[in-house]
Amino acid sequence: MKSLWNEKEAARCQDDLALRVYTSRLIGGDPALVLHGGGNTSVKAQAVNLFGEKEEILYVKGSGWDLATIEAPGFAPVRLGTLKRMAELETLSDSDMVKNQRAAMIDPSAPSPSVEAILHAIIPFRFVDHTHADAVVTLTNTRDGLARAQKAFGKRVLVLPYLMPGFVLARQIRQETRDVNWPSLEGIVLLNHGIFTFADDARTSYERMVELVTRAEEALAAQGAFSPRPQELSPSGPQTPMRGEDLLALARMRKAVSTCAKVPQLARINRSEKTIEYTLRPDLRDFCFKGTLTPDHVISTKPQPMLAEENPAGCVEAYAAEYQAYFERNADGGQVMLDPAPRWAVWPGKGTVAFGPNGGRLRVIEDINRHTVCGSQWSQKLGGWEPLSEKDLFALEYWELEQAKLKRSAGAPEFEGKVALVTGAASGIGRMCAQELRNRGASVCALDINPEIRSIFKGDGFFPLVCDVTSVDALNEAVARTVETFGGLDILVTNAGAFPSGREIDQIGSEDWKKGIEINLSSHQYLMKAAIPFLREGIDPAIIVIASKNVPAPGPGAGLYSAAKAGLTQLARVAALELGPKGVRVNVVHPNAVFDTAIWTDSVLKDRAEKYGLTVDEYKRNNVMKTEVTSKDVARMVCAMAGPVFGRTTGAQVPVDGGNDRVI
Ligand SMILES: [Zn+2]
């Protein structure tokens, strides 16, 4: 690897803390060094306190910050003297360590210091960098890791056996380095864990990291063990779309994992060529389930993936039973078992699958997977992948400080982990439904024939697709791509339609009639047909049909629209009867007078209002409650129908119209 130090950028840094931010970001930005919040860095500097006295401070990475994006406030300022004295103690519990580290901060509003703060404090250099570099951990996750590391790094690097991070590790390093000539050292390698480098200036400490990691990479390369690289496992270029049975198996796997985790999970498959090669290795079972690349990955991925075979539900059950046994083998009575669901699966011949409640978690798990899949194969080439023991991984997975990190995550939104598909999503009610479902945590496939759909729904958790809902093939494809993207389908909002201009029955041409029926009635059956096999594998699945007030209260001039929507409502009623026993709910919304949609331009509104002798405002509120009805009101009803409020209701037709005297 190469140093990314840039003299110009470094010159802009005003002080040591700014330089600390700069090189921390260089480290954090390289996934070969750290992933998602892994690793930590520090700088020792002086601060002037309230009384004008200078104090020696360790600015160490704060909990919850990521080195890739860290800023100055991300470094916890802890009194160096206190940390050094803590290192002299014979014993110190982890909770006392955390409490006293916090108490020693000069700013109580700063984030909690890294659990490695004491270790950073006792290394007598101003800058300390710590990473979990792939090449370094891979070299040491082998049977003869100690010898390999000593050979690769030479005498200027201290190689130490694995110890649990925190106080125990800091104390061990203090003892091991008591008589060491620090200036003769460039770094410390912790077997099965990572590497520290240090120096009195930011550049040297960072470049020592680059140099030592490069030595590890060269040691791997010399044995032909530095391939494939994690970036080669990212799916690139067009792939053949997943089909039929594979999609259903993916949806079933996701449902079984969600049931086991007791919260809905998304599932995303990685089908890159190198990933599939890995899943087909004849020796896969000999090494793939042994452990993680570096200990803190266990928090995100558990000690091992699930092996996905024929029967997904059975595989999840078997995984959960094995996890329970692992817990019972290692727990000392003080821990509460986490949910036993797998965080990723190896699906031979198909790929790897990550499970997580949202896109952010999925990305973390996927990134760790790719690095683990590579690192474990590199170690195999060095004579065998031997990561940390089950006992050590358990100690970390159930370490109170790591468990605390999980608990800090805020309450999940209502539909987190659920997957919705909304048609006619480029405008009006459909657009608002897609937005509202996403706001409440669902991952949403937004369909529309209007290509603008792509720019309307671009962000995380959206999957916009241009689709003509009158095409059976296009709908089948849209449903398949939704399942492939998010792992399943739970909420179907069948909304797309067209409101033809008012014409009396004897004025409607036969082609217009056919077209109107096709879009407002037939397309909904096509969509249901495509979606039902997947909804049956969904989590509390629901179909919500957007019909119209015209069903219970038709008006002259709307024969085509009213007949189609009445047919659609009847279709929904039959669907409720057919799908209820299969666990899928079907409910209908009858909106009326929703004017914030594309068809109701200001001039159309004005014309209509004038026709009834009303002002535009009176026309908008022309209902029993004298209130305006918006797309958002309809979207809220759709969300209610998708959620637990309607959990025991199917076949219902609910108006959202401000009250209509012909309907009431
Ligand atoms: Zn570490």
C-alpha cells in the first residue's frame, strides 16, 4: 500500500489535533486498514485549564466515531496522568475503567474514550495509530502466526499474543515493555487482532503503519496468498438477474432469519464471481466457520456465518440451535443471550447473503464479509486459517462494553427491515405513500412509467424502477428485482391508475374503454399475481388497494373509472378471502377529492370550482367535515393498513374523504 500523505493538506493543519484528524482520516478511508468504526488513534498534547495551568492530555478516538469521517470533537480529551496511573493498578474492572476514563476527561460532553485509551497512554510517543489491517491479521490468523509475524516485521516490531482488549491488554503491554528501549520500536503487532504504530510526529506514525502493513502484504504475496482482494468481490458490471426458485429461496431465508431475530431483516445477496468461487470451495467447511478476521467483527457478524442449503428455515433453526449451544458452552451465568439469528450466510453456488434491519447495517456486514472471505482464503494458502478461539470470540461478543454499544442504538422505526412496493409512485398519492413508508423505515421499490421516478427516489432505501404496469412481463420483472434487491416483499401498495376525462357512457370509444379497464383494473391483477408468491413469504404481509369514492358513490361522466374501480374493489375482496388463510391481508382505501396530485392543476381546480359555483377553497373542503384531504392523509391510512393497527383486519374498505354524505 502507498502513503497518501499530502504535504499541502498537512500544512493546512493548525495544530497536532488537526494533524491527528488528518492522518486518522487517511487510515479510516482505507478499508484494507479498518472497517466501519474499527481501529483507533490518539495524540498527546497540552491543554490550558480554567486556572491557566497546562495539562497533559491524551486525545483518543471517541466511541461512536469512525476514523474515515472523524473530526476534532470526535477525540475524547482525557488527562494523561490519570490514564498512566490506571495502567499501574493490579486489577481494574471494565466498567470501572470506563467510568474513571470518563471522569478524567476535561470536557464532560465529549464522547467516551476508546477502550484502548490506557494502552495509547502508556506508549511514550505523541502519535499512536492502531488498525486491524487485513494483511496483518491474516498473517497472524495462521497456525504459525507468531513466527510468520516475527519474520515479516523483524526486530523493530514487538509481536505479542492475543489478549482481550481493554485494561488487561494495556497492563500486559505495560509489563512486556517495561525494559524495552522504546525508540528502537516502530510498532506492536497483536496476534489475531491488529497492529499499533507510533512516533512523535503524525506523518512518521502514519507512514510506519503503511510500511509495516506493506511488509505483511509482501509476505502474503510471496506465498501467492494475496488474492482475491476484497474489491474484487464487489459485484461489478451487469449480472444475470436471479430467477424463480432462487428468488423464492432468498425470500424464505430472509423470513426465517427475521423470525429467528424477532425483527424484520433485509437480505442482500452478493453474487460476484469470486464470491461464488468461494462458496464452491471443496474445503469450505474446513475453514469458513472458524471465526472472524479481527475480534471486534464478532459484534456485527457473530462468530460464523450460516450455511444455506436446501431448506432455508431448517438451516436457520440449525444455526440458532448451534448458537445456543455456543452460548451455553461459554456463558458464566452473567450474560443474556443475544438473538441467535445469523448475520450472514454462505449459499453454495449462489453467493453470500447479508442480513440486517437497514441499509447501514447491511453495508457493515457486507464489507466485513468480503474482507473475511478474502482473509480466510489467504490464511488457507499459508497453511490454514486459525483465527481466535471460540472462547475469546465469546468473551468479546458478550463483553459488557461492546454490548453497551449495541444498546445505544435508538428505537427502530415502525417499518424498519420491511420491504414495500408502490406503483404509480412518481406523483400524488403513490409518491406520498412511497415517501411515508420510507420515512417509517421501510425499504421501498417505487414504480412508475414516468422516467422521472429515478430522480425522485434516489436515496438510501429506495429502489426506483421505470415500469408500465399494463405489461405483465414488466411487472414480473419489477417484483423479481425488488426481491433480489431487498430480499423479499411485505407491503404492496397497488395504486397506479389513470383518471380519464369525464365522458358519458355513449361517448366512450371502445379503445379508450379497453385502455381504461387495462390500467385501472387488469394491471392490479397482473401485479397481485406477480407479487403473491413472495408476499406469502413476507413478514406480516399486506396488500393495500387504492380504489375510489366512486365505488360507493359513483358520479355521472365517470362510468369507465367507476366501473374499473368497482371491479378492482371486488378483486380486492376476493383476494382478502383467498389470501387471508395464507397470512396476507388485503384492504382498500377509497380516497376522494385529493387535489394535491398531478391532474389537479390550478386551472382545472378553478374550472371545477366555478362549475359548482364555489370558490377553490370551498370546493376543496366540500365534504362533511369541511376539511381538505391530502395525499399525505391517504398515505397515513396506507401505513396504518400496512402496520399492526390493521393486523387483524382484512377485506375492509376505508374512505379517506373528510366524510361524504352519499357514502355515510
Ligand atoms: Zn483493535
